[in-house]
Amino acid sequence: VIKDQLAASERPGGYGSNHRRVRRQEEIIWLRQQEFDIVISLSVAPHNLHNYDELGMPFVHRPFPSPDDPPAALKRVFGELKILLEQNRRVLVHRDELSDHVTGLVAGYLVWTGMVPHQPQAVVVAERIFGRQLGPIGRDIVATAATMVADVQAQ
């Protein structure tokens, strides 16, 4: 998403019938070899997070969507991402599947930071990056991020 800084994917090892323990281990080792500094897991359930510890890969678990107010959950993840990227850390964000939750969060982050200040542009950028259309959930996340920006600017 942001060269040498931010990437997004499905959960290492896959999900559902495609999931394999060996694949998960191989992919976590690959993440370390590619010099990712931290993984942010947006998966709702904490399945397989212990593998990051076992393989020496730093991670944080930030279930998304969370039971919190959506803007509060976004603000938390966006704030954490901003700090990590300002520290020149290489970050991978994932959820079980590379779904609208992840792609929408990435597009919303681009709006929230001002890197891509307009919602329609951020949607197009995310669609090009991920090679798929952003559905209603993703677009709602982008709209929420834009509203958060507008609220801050209005204060």
C-alpha cells in the first residue's frame, strides 16, 4: 500500500479450507525475512496469534470491527498505524480474508492522514491496489474516516 512501509493481506496461512499450519509458519518466516517489524491483526477471533510469538514476529491484536463505536475503533487503529509509520516501522495489516474490512480500513487511513484527501480518490486507489471493487462495508469505513477528518477540521 505504501512502499516499504505498509502492506495488507489475508491471515498468514490462509483461512477456512485453504488454511494450513505449515503455510502459516512459512508465511510468518517470510514476513520476518522481508523485514516487517510488526503485524496488526484485525481478525475478530485470536486464532493462531500465538504463532507470531513462537516465530519471533511482533504483533498486536486489534479486532475490527470491534464492539466499540466504529469511529473510536478506527481512531485507535489509525493512530497506532500513524505512530508506527512515523517510526519507520514496516507494518502488515491483516484479517482472516482480504475483505472490505481491510481494504476499506486502508482507504480510510489514506483519507484520515490526508495522503489521499478525497473519498472517491481513496476508493479508486484502494481498488487499484487490491484489484477488487470496494463494497458497501469498505465504502462505509472510508466515509466514517472522512467524517472523522471533517469533525476535527470543524473544531
